[in-house]
Amino acid sequence: MKEDGPLFDARDGLGRYLVSSGAQLALVIDEAGRVLVAAGDAGQLDATAFASVVAAHYEANLQLASLVGEPDFRTLLHQGEQSSIYIAGVGGAVLAVVYDGTRRLAEVGPEALLLAERVESPIRELIAESGGDGRVHHLSPDWVEAVESEIDRLFKEGV
């Protein structure tokens, strides 16, 4: 199993963040709403539907930023009672992190911003290697499955 390259680097960064922050799920989503990289446990969450809505939400917020004269926005945090969701742009894609319970921006913002910075380069590289269409054509499904299994194993062992 190849353990280098942009996909592995991004998953490794997401996995370490989940352990350190106590977040339950982190996804990197392309502009069409497809999951490029995932780490953690989706539980009962429909990750496909979630990714589509996050992509649309991100695009809507880009438009809002434009309307008030901003070229971009850095982050969004939904503070819910059951879960909180952090969203940020990373390397031409969107990072979405789901936390249990209410989280405040002061709690998650600094670490989540560092995570976004850490995975931005691997995500840019992944998108560039895919020909810019966001689809990862060069990865074997067996390799992706092996990496996902290894991440799941590490989370179960608490490593």
C-alpha cells in the first residue's frame, strides 16, 4: 500500500486533528459536493447528502461575501445543541468538521484554522493531479479501501 501522496497526507492530517480535538468527522468536499477525503465516524449521518449541502452552503456564503465586497470568507461555525459544524475553504475544496455538542468559535477556530492550512497543500495537489476536475482517477479502489480501514483501525485503537 502506497503511504504517501496528497490523499494520504490529507487523511493523516484530518485523523490527527480528530484525535486532538475530539471531533467526530472531518470531510474534504469538492465544489460539486463529492467527498474527496474523509476521516472519523459518520454515525447516522448520511455523508453523501451532508457533503452536497455543505458544498451548496459554502457556495452561497461565497456569494454573500461577494455582495458585501469580500473576495472570500475564512470560516463558518454552526453552533447547534446536538452538533456543531465548522466549514472552511481548503485548496479549492471545502473542509467540514462535525463536533458533538455546542462548540464556540474560540474553542475550535484556532486549531481548525491550523488544520485547514495543513491540509490545503495536499488537497491542491490532489485536485491538480486529478486534472482539475476534482475526481481522483489515479487511485485504486483497493488502495483507498485499505487506507480507510487503517484509519478506522487507528481510531478504534486510540492511536
